[in-house]
Amino acid sequence: MSGDGPSADGPSADDRETGGPRADGGTPTVESVAAECETVDAVVGDRVDAVVTVTLNRPDARNALNATLRAELKRVLDAIEESSARVVVLTGSDEAKAFVAGADVKELRERDMLEQREASKRPRVYERVDDLRQPVIARVNGHALGGGCELMQACDVRIAHERAKLGQPEINLGIMPGGGGTQRLARLVGEGHAMRLILTGELISAEEAADIGLVEEVHGDDTFDDRVYELAEMMATKSPVALEFAKKAVKAASRTDLEQGIEYEAELFAQLFGSPDKDEGIDAFFEDREPEWHERER
């Protein structure tokens, strides 16, 4: 979980526009990778500089997570990891009217135990979202069920539209959550609520999800996108290396005991003192100006 050292070399203007090194430099941009995908779209900086909006776009199946969508999302996330993007907004297409309505049940029906064990090898899309160095905001624009609820849980901050329904209905199919839901859900909402949702398959409203801590905020049409991108912009104006290390430290809180977590936090904190952003941030504070952060070297 340790981080790489920061770089003093900033991105070019072209890098900032495209979310990564130019394609003619040998590395595909985020948008060029997404352009080759059938089920995933990505746009960099359309609403906020250095923020990538990744849209799952399989409307005929309400964005059900089939093999194609999973593979394409991983490709786009890999490109984002290597880019100069600072924040990711992950959402479902408006046409699908869902964030992700679940896994592709037809694919599940066709697998036997050995095939599912192979399909469950990590890293899956859930781990790629969870481990991404950039913060990921889930823009939960509609239903997030089963694997969709698990994908949402893997994000760092969850903002839901008031029309969304959320839950883990796998038990109704004679199975259980298999994308991290039994682990992340309990950490987010507590064991009792996790048991209730997983063992009954009950779907809950966005408002109830906020009450139990499954999502951070709920908004209607008038404020939903404004709030999502307000948060994204607030994050994107911060030091990329500080964002990355802070995300790692917070995630360690639920994965280690207190003493190990404090030690890990202290190590990451010390590593930031090797970053030029530490001096830049403090100098900007004293000089009453906006800091000019350096980009991470990948």
C-alpha cells in the first residue's frame, strides 16, 4: 500500500486537456481508450478541469455488468491510472436510467463453480475502482443493485439521486454478494444493516441509504450534478500526491488495527515531506495565493 515518490515535472497543457500523455507520445489518452469501447464512455474536463467522467453505457440491459462492460471499464481505469487526471466521477448513462442494475444474470446462469472461481480472480472491476490512485465519486443516477451496489461501495464517495434504489438482492437467486458486498457493506453500514440487506434482498430508497451510511448525500434534479461536480472540483484543486496518499490512509482505517493504521498514516505523512507540493502548499499559504501543484510521475 506504499506510494511511489512524487515528481517535480508537471504535465503539458495537452496532457491537462486530454487526461494523460498525448497519443503521439506513445501512451493512449483516456478518451482514445474509451472511444474503442462499446459500453464505457469517458470525457475529461467537460465540467471541471482534470476530472474524468466515466459513464457506463449499456442501456438495453440497464448497465448490467457483463464480461464486455467489466473488461472495458478496467481498460479505461488503467488509462486513467496512467493519466494526469486527478478525480473520477463514475456514473451510469441517462438512457439506461440506472447506475448499474446488477450483474448479467444470463452469464451467471451459464457458469459452474470452476468457471466462477476463474471469473472471481482479482483484480476485478471492484478492486480496480477501490485501488485507483485517484479519488472516485459515484454519481448514483439510478438503481444500484447487486454488483452495481458493490461497484458503488468500491468508490470513495457516493452521491445518490433521490430516485435511486439500492440493495443486494442476490439471495433471491439462491446466491450471495460476490463482488465484495459482504465485506464493504458491513464496513459502511455496520453488521446489522448489512445482514438485513443481504439476507432479505430488500431494496431501500436513497434516503434510507443515506440514513444508514451507504451513501453520503441524496439530491434531486436541481442540485444533483451541481453537488457531484462541486465535490469533484474541490478535490481536483488539491495536490495529486496528497490526494493519493490521503485516500490510501483513510482506506487503511478499515483494513488494519488502530496501531498499524497510525503507523501507516505516519509513514505516508513523512513521505509527503519529500514532495515539492509540501513546500509549494506552505509557501502559497504564507503568500496568500493559489498553489501550483506538481503532477504524479507514473
